[in-house]
Amino acid sequence: MCGIAGVFSCEPLIEDIVSPMVETLRHRGPDGSHVRYVTPRGRPSATPAQPYVAALGHTRLALVGGRDAGRQPLTDTRRRVLAAVNGEIYNHGALRGSVTGGPDDCDCDVVPELLTRYGTPGLARLSGVFAGAAVDLRDMSLLLFRDHLGARPLYYARTSTGVVFASEVKALLAVPGIRARLDHRAVVEYFAVQSPLGARTLFEGITAVEPGHCVRLSAAGVMSNTSFRTMLLDDPPPSFGDATEALRGLLEESVAQQWHPRAAAYLSSGVDTNAIVSTLAVQGRPTTTFTAGFDLAGIDAEEAGRDESTAARALAAGYGMRHTTVPLEAGDLRRSFPDLVRHVEDLRMPMSFGAWRISGAAAPSARVLLSGMGADELFGGYIGRLRELPGRSTEEEWLAAYTAAWERRMTTADERAALFSGELALANAAVRPMDEFRALLAALPAHTGPVRRLLAVEQSFFLPGLLVVDDRMSMAHGVETRVPLADTRIADFAASLPDDYLVRDGLGKAVLRAAIADRVPAAVRAQPKMAFRVPESSWYKGELRGWVTDTLLGDRSVTRELLDAATVRRLVTDHVSGRAVRRHLLWSLLCFEYWCRIFLAGGDRDEDEHGWVRTVEEAR
């Protein structure tokens, strides 16, 4: 895992703007950083050339090779492409003989070789999690690219002469002239479905490179955006048993590739993490496992049932793994909240406080955390959501049911109309978030069933956000999250399976359950989907009630010009009084409040320690 940053300009530059950008990403790569510059004649330089037209910066967490190996940015052997890559290329060994023949000291050195020989189609040959930038020194063009599921983040912003780009938004905000401004459409989407959709972010003018896409900027400043990879849909296995055996083999290969001598792993009572840890046990790879737990005092029955620490401890003992339970406390969430928001930046999906705490606990001994993320979106794990949706239905009937499910979770159209003020109210009147889903459904084959419809939406719009949030939570502590179940080959395989291989007997992920049936206890195989979450619903009504109320409604709230105070008060009161469960919405309101404080109003720490700019309008 690493961080990258850079600039590409159609006109010569003099000031070094990339070194300060790289410095903001030091937490992503504590093992060294480097910047290389490109002269107007297309010659790479290790020092700021006067002038230069492009620069790539890289900060490294050394996992493949030693601290001095794999220094980036790097060129191909013919010095035609200069590239910087964040992530891991798991099939670099297989690719090396055909494209480099060089020493196996850096997994990412195959990237410029592939681009030199094959152009952007060469990226489709990569198996891994990655995001990168490359300058083609032959025609002086820039290429930004991101892996097929979006496990590694990459953002860019246009400038008057070109583009700046980085693994995190904070690096872009270090560039003179780039300020944090609110994208009102993205805010409407965030409060409708917990995530800005597509390439949008909450930052106006700052765009995410979409998964499986390349953004190209020519020397003349012409930008294009194309997909370099689609799922490779082979014929499905002839039987469920064949599918089970095939998946078992792919799982074993993926876990073996992604394991590291300094790896740790998440472990819960569910299928996903047990698929990984049980495979590690079979392969004889000792790995410390982590789960999170919480004090059940004052926690309602539904949330108390989500504490999996006791079950995880017993499972780890059965696998022969050393285990650690990380305690989660309401006070820690309150104290950590500014740092959580500051590191996530691009608010998407619920931020994982559990991942934040586990990453911090693992950091002294581990460089890698193996996560079960991706299995639900690839293999149909969201069985509860499927039950909310019609089976045989038209696209509009399905979309209406899907919209209703999100309204129960977040906000109705009427609630958003009451919630937003000023410019947000104007944006809300013009934005229909579900139109994005409608366009995706229209592009699916006519015979697509209910399971595949849901998976298409979840993979396209929400899985990248979940992966990026996990990336930010772990990299804040200098730890890399790896996702063996979201491996390229496993994703392709899952896409080839019929619906009834995914959902059987009322349970999702049927083929994954079968693939590990002889490796895990029966209770794990039969465990329904139970997403881990902190007991924030109970905390909001109890220990954190005062903090929630003061944060959202107190004198120091900076969102008063954006959100209607009376509506916010009603929503908070509904939850803390027990009249309604609005935990998803309260989480989003808290995130948005702190996001505005940190990025729009210039706040930096807890409000008890530092004064905030009092309003967003004053910050502008």
C-alpha cells in the first residue's frame, strides 16, 4: 500500500507543488517517498527541473521487496512510460517473464511495461488492487487508472493548465488555488443513499476515477474517460458441485497470494471472514485474528446480539490462531469522530469505527489486514434486502421497491425537502438519485433476475465506497487492507454463476458456504447475514445523547445555513425518544457536520480544544 500524487500541465511549471502533496500522504507510506519530474522534452528527472510539465510522487509502505527495493515512480526498460502505482499486483510474477524479465523486487514494475507494449488494454491483464498514474513520454499524455472493483482510491481536479491527482483529497487541497467547496448534488445523494453516486464526491470539482476506468489527458488538454475492463463471463460450471470445487481452488490461490508474514485478519462469526481464516489454517499460515466487542450494559437486545466477540474467540482457538478482541466504547467514538471524518474525506457508506479501532490495535505488529469485504456484493449476501424486493417484476417495479427500501433506511423525498435549506433545497428539487440506478438497470440484459439486479447496483454504486472506507481506516494507521474474496478471478467467477448458485434455502452466498463446508463449524455455515456494527443506535439514546444533540443543534453547528434546524431537531428527538430508529441518518448527519467543520470551516480538532469558524457562510 502506498500513496501517489502528481500534476500534469499543458504549460511549463516552475514551482514544485507535488512534494507538499506527497507530504500529506506520509501516513500511507512510512518507508520512503520520492518525486520524479518530466521536462517539456519528455525526460524524467529526479530533481525539480526548471521548468517541468509533469511530476509524479509516491510514498511507500514496503511489502514486496525491502525498503530500498521498488522505488517509485518508475519507468519501463525502454524509458517510454513513467508510472506511480498505489496497491498490489498479485500476478506480477506470472507477468514478469513476458514483459520485463527483470528481478522480482517490485510488483508494480510490470505496469509501465504493460502500458508500453499494449497501451491501456494491458491494464486488463493485471490481477490486484491498484490505482495509478502514468505519463507516456512519447506523446506526453497522462493516464489515470483504477482497479476493477475500486479497492484503491484515486481523485483528480482540473486546473487552468491541466490536472492534479492523488490517492486522497487532502493532497489536492494542498495545491495552491484548490479549495474545498460543496457539491450540492452529491450532498442530496449522500442523504438519499449514504453515498455520492458514480464519480462525484462532496467536493465540488474533485472527481473520483471510477473502478475499471482510465482517464486520459492529452498534451493538448483533451480529456477522455473509458473503461479498460469488464467482467470476463465464462460459461458457468456444469453443476453446483463443480462450482463449489472451482471456488475453493480460487479461494486458496487468492488467500495464498494475499497473505503476508506480517498479516493479521478480521474474524467474526460469519461466512466471509471464516472463509479466509479457515483457508489460512488449512495452508498452515499462522495469523493473528481480530474482532471487536462492546460492553452490553445499556445496549438494546437487537444490537446486543451483534456482539460476536465470544464466538470469534472460540473460532480462532479452533483454527489455532492467536486472537485479540478490541473493545469499542461510546466515548472512543466521540473522541475519534473528527479523525474518522478527516481520514475518510470522501464520505461514502457508513464509516467503520470497528475497522478504525482494529487497524489501530493491529498496527504495532501487522502491516496487512485480511478482510472479508466484497463477498456480499459478489455472491448475494444481502438476503434481507432481497426479501424487500419483488421477484419477477419490471424494472420500474423493482426500482420502486428498491427506492422504498432506501427511504426506510435513510430519508424519503418529503423528508429531504424539509431537511435542506438554501442551495441544497434548490439542488434537491432538481436531483433524482434513483435515475442513476434506472440507467444501470436499463443496460442489463432483459432476462436479468432479481439477484443479479441487486448485485449490479451494489457492485457499481456501493462496493467501491465500502472498499475505500476500509482503505482509509487502515491506512490512517499505516496498515494495508487486502480483500481476498474480491480478487479479480473470484469476481469474474461469481459473475458467471446463476442466481440459484448464490441464494439457496433462504441463505445468500450459497456456493461460498459450500466451498468451506468441511473447514468451518456448522454454526458458521448456517449463519444468516449479520453485518457487524457498533451499537450506535443505543449509544445515541444513552451515553452519546448529549453529544449528538449538541453537535447537530448546538451553537457551534456549522450546517445551520444548509439544513433546517427544526427538521434536524425532530429527527434527533424521534430517535433518542425511541419513536423511530434513525441511526443511519443520525450517523450521516454527524459525518456531514464534522465534514463541514473540517473541510469548509477549517476546524481541526474537537470543539472543546479549538474554536470552530461559526458558520459555513463565514468560511466562504
